[in-house]
Amino acid sequence: MSNEQENTKKEALITIRTLLESGENEELLKFINDELYAADLAEFAYDLSLEENISLLNLLDELMAVDMLKDMETGLQEKILAAYDPETIARRFIDWMDSDDAVDILNQMNIELRDKVIAHMTDLEASRNIVSLLQYREDVAGGLMAKELIKVNINWTVSQCTDEIRSQAENVTKVYSTYVVDDQEKLVGIVSLKDIILANARTKVEKIYSDEVISVNTYTPAEEVAQMMRKYDMVVLPVVDTLGRLIGRITIDDVVDFIKEEADKDYQLMSGLAEDVEITDRVWILSRARLPWLLIGLLGGIASSRVIGLYEGELGAFPQMAFFMPLVAAMGGNAGVQSSAIIVQGLANNTLGSTNILPKLGKEFTVALLNGLICAALILGYNLIVGNSQALALTVSIALLSAIVFASLLGMIIPLLLNKFQIDPAIATGPFITTTNDLLGLGIYFSIGALLL
């Protein structure tokens, strides 16, 4: 964010706070409508107190309030909604949301509160849609989709089609596509608004629709949905049940939200966080998320000290070896993390593939070998220049080359094994691989030292 944008944000925040405190509600609403979007208000929410956020939401119209709330992070949403009773949550927020956004909010609540909120909804059809969506996990197509869409029957005329579109569009925020179904509600194709407008009013839909439509099943993994929409450059994707009946649609904003959440989770795993947390969470939750990997690091450190202890005699005879212990361990750890990051990236974007994987792994091994040789040559030259013994120089160089190669191999293998057993391979780029490679590097270093010195 540039300094100018940062200053503009601060000025807007000061204005909101000032108008809230003075009770100048009309001026505040005018300022918001003229200058800000709901996404801006959601960003400001982290700088406002809980009472200020609630006051602001109560002032906004329903649509703006809903947009502001759904753009917030989960933790803040929970705190704000805790201030409202179930009836207010239902009629002030849930009733005005698309079904997929409403389900995201309701999934944060305990079952008792969720049922009370649904019971207070005024739109019975919307409540039925929400109940049907709650059965799906968040990581499948059914958990991403919204029930609101526009569909027409293949046997209708364009005139009937136009009337039905007008009727259905009242419940659809954004019209991306018009889907064509048969008498059994099975998805058979898609028809563009252009073709509907240009066609004769008495023309049947079957004459103008296209049967080239890509769809997914309700239990298609969300990652596969994201890859499909990226591959085919789609902004909306229809969802069908096991019988092929059209039951929902997934829009690009839902996929972007999922990708962001997955990226956040992977980043946290790579950083050594055991669960999904936010800065607004309580101290104990933040501590609980960090402690497991810190304890693993602690055990790794103890194991490293034991490895060093096994070679106490060599260290006593050649104390210069201690100078290069951090170097070998760190370089091995870095090489392992680099290799595992490439493999995890390939698994995530499906570029690694399930066939012809050996040439790609061979290429990664070649890169590790080349980098190891370059680093080993550099450290050999350094040791010779500063006057260290040839035996020590060779020991450090060979150990460094070996540590980089073996750590890279470990960095390639571990993510593939984790992925095979349905465990998030992003774990392999975090403290786990670093600690493992530290042990590996030290073991290699002292083993070579015992042979050469």
C-alpha cells in the first residue's frame, strides 16, 4: 500500500470514528455511500472497537451490512455476531445473503445456535437451500456452490424463457449464465442471453442452446474445481448431483476465497502452525497452534546434541570442525526446503502429474547436485585460502555436497509420501523438514570427518 493510500485510509477511519462518536448518522451514511465500498468497511473493522463495528452495521442498509460482514475474517465475524440474538442474525444478515455466503457464516456457529437462526428466517425457500448446503463439507464442490441460479427448460419457447428469467433473476445477485435442463431437471446445456434476445419469441430453446457445458459433481474436491476453472478460464461452473440434475453453481469469487484460505493454511503449516489461526484469536489458541512444532524443534535440537555427543572424541581432536557445524546443517536445511517447496508447488497446481514423474525428480536431483558442487567448491577454496588443513577442507566440502544432495532427496520424497497418504504435503516445507535435515547434515558431517580426519 502506498503512502497516499495509507493516508487516505487513516483519514477515512478518523472520519468514521468521529461521526460515530458524534452521532451524525446521516452524515456518516452519506460519507460511506459517496467514498467507500463494503470491502473498505470490512478492512476498517479491525481498527474499530467491537461496539463501533456493531453501531456501524446497525446503521447500514441490509445489503451493505451483509457485504461488510462477509468480507471480514472468521474470528471477527464470530465476535460481532455474538452480540446479536438468533432472530436478528437471521433477519438482519442471513436473509439477505446468497446461500453459499450464509452457509459460511452458519458453519461457524454451534448446532443449537445455527438451528435457531435458520428457524427465524423469513424466506422458507432460502432456508431449505441453506439446510441442503449444510450437509456438504467445505472442501468439496457442494460446500462452495450457491443454489441461486437461472435455468430454463429445453422445451420452452424464447418468450416463456424470457418471462422465467425475469422471475428467477430477482433472487440472483449476478447473472453469469442461463442453464438449460430437461423435464427431469438434468443439465443438458447452456444458452446465452444474446441468443435469447436475438431469437424469435416463438423459437424453442432446443433450437438455440449449446450442449457444450462443463459441470462438476457435488462431491468433486474443491482443489479440482479451482484447477478446472483456471484451466478453462471460467467465471461460473454448474454443479450437478449423482443423477445429473442441476442443483447449484460455483462462481469465481467462491473459488478465489477457497484458494486464499488454502494458501493461508499452507503458509501457516510451512511456518510451523498446527492449526488455522488469526491474530484476533485468544492467546491460548495462538499458543496451542504454535507449541507442537516448537516442541518438535526442541526434540530435534536435543537429538542434534546427542549426535554431536557421539563424536565428542573427533571434536576434541579436531576442534576446528565445530566452526562449520552450523554451515553444513543450515545449507542442508535450506536445500531440503527448496526441493520440497518445488514438489509441493507441483502437487498443488497439478504440474507434477502422476505419470513420467521420474524425469522431473531426476531434473530436481541434477539441480541439487549442481548446486552442491558449486557450494562445495566455494567452501573448499575458502578453507584453502584461509589456511585450514587440506583434510578439514575436504571434509567440509564433501560433507556439504552430501548434505545438500541428501537433503534435497529427502525434500522431494517426503511431500510425495505425505500426498500419497492424504496428508497435506505443505507440512514438508516447514520445521519438520528443517529439523530432519539438520540431523541428517550433522550426521553426514561427522561421519565423513571420522573417515578423513
